[in-house]
Amino acid sequence: MKEFRNPQNVHQPLAAYSHHVEISGNERILILSGQVGMREDGAVPGDPLEQMDVALENIFRNLQAANMGVQDIIKLTYYLVGEIDTAKRRELVASKLGGHKPCSTVLYVAALASPVYKVEIEALASAG
């Protein structure tokens, strides 16, 4: 079982995320490698927001392969190269997660595995 919480003695979340999640009982844990904005055909869009959209879709496909869904995500870690409009990024993530608010961390980094990548997202999920 997963219980997402925002303790009253911690500031309110700044976006669509929870401060912590507690997992109990008989849960399966899925750990995903960082997903980049590469489409199935190998194409990588130039726009960082589009890369983020594709990376999230890649996460959803990994979840589906493990018989899990968006609601099973417990943590997302975003690695971003360069500035990405914060409001647009938050709007995209909120729309993709459909109201689900897993734990989240955003990091700005100098580079990823290839200069073409501007976004990489790691995910953890659990399902009972």
C-alpha cells in the first residue's frame, strides 16, 4: 500500500508532487533507468518540452510492460540541461500525471549522455 503525504509542519509543495510516500505491505518495486526524449524510431525532438513529453511517455510504456500505471509512480527525478520554462514544464507534468502527485526532484545539469538530450527522467514505482 502507498500513502502519499504532505506533513503540516513542512511547506506546501511548489508543484504537482508530494513530500513523501510510505510503502507498506506486499508491494512490487520497479526501478527505471533514466528515460530520455527518444521516440521508438530513434528520433529526438529538438524542443526540450517535447523531449520531456516523450520521456514521460517512455516511462508510461515501461510501467505498462510491468503491469503498472501512472498511479504506481512513487518518485520522479528530472535531469534538465539549460532553462526550461518552469510554468510550461509544471503544466506538462501535471497534465501527464492526471492529478497523481509522486515525490519529485528537479536537477539542472551541465550535460547528459549526448548533447542532443536536454531531458532525462528517472522513475520509481510500486504496486501491490
